Amino acid sequence: MDKISLPDTCLSCVHYQQQGLKHDELAKRLDWLGYPIPAKRQRFGYCQKSEANVFWDERCSRHSSDPLINTHACPVRPKPLETRQDVLF
């Protein structure tokens, strides 16, 4: 059986719990043809490891995906939903 593939962001992390949708000013502004689109709502959830709300396309140093999931590269958002301190050691 083939593994599923998810972006290597919070969405594929074992610590991420989906909460719902939230308006995102940093959401993609162009459609697949290059035409402008309005800002939209994005998936957001709760990270149990950092104890913070996160958008699905964030990534931190504590990311750990399930061994049954393949991950692929994904652009990371420039600014997190909530500011948090990463573990330095």
C-alpha cells in the first residue's frame, strides 16, 4: 500500500489538531492562472507541543510527521499566527 503525501508543515505534524478556519491576510493572492483573488480563510489548529494556535502552513523545529506519511516541500508562511519561542536545545 502506498503512503499518503502531505506538505512538510504543521498539517502533517503529529502534534497538530485541526480547529477550523480563520481569515488569513497572508493567504495566496493569485489563482492557478495568475489572476488575483481576495484574501481567504485558511485551516488553523492547535499545536500540542508549542501550546499555540497555528496555521496549517507553518513549520517549527519540533515538527515530526507520522512514519506512515510521506512529506513534500511546501512554501512556509512568513509570519506565524501566534508568536512563540522555539526550543533552542
